[in-house]
Amino acid sequence: PRVKVYDVEGKKANQEVEICHLDTNQWSAGHTTFRALGHKLGEIEVCHFIFQNDFIWASQD
């Protein structure tokens, strides 16, 4: 689906990277994300938008 993303000042963001968790079956069933979005464990993909000057920590499996 298409998503419009805006920064905290209400300006449209046009340069970002989306990182998604495609399989949420291993997450805790009580995770805040599921409660906030009204879904259950494994029903949805969860995505983050990473903007310019942001960074993420990642581990190699």
C-alpha cells in the first residue's frame, strides 16, 4: 500500500527507507505494537520508516 509520510513539522517526507518485519510470529503476543494496531501475533507485518540522519542497530544472524 502507498503511505504518505510527514515529518514532525507537517512537511511531506520524500526520502526515507522502510524496514519491515515480515514474520512477527516469534514476537511476544502482548507486544505493544499488536495492542496499538488491534492485531494478534503473526497477523501483520510491522514496518519502520528510517529518515535522513537516522540510524539503526542491527545484528547479523
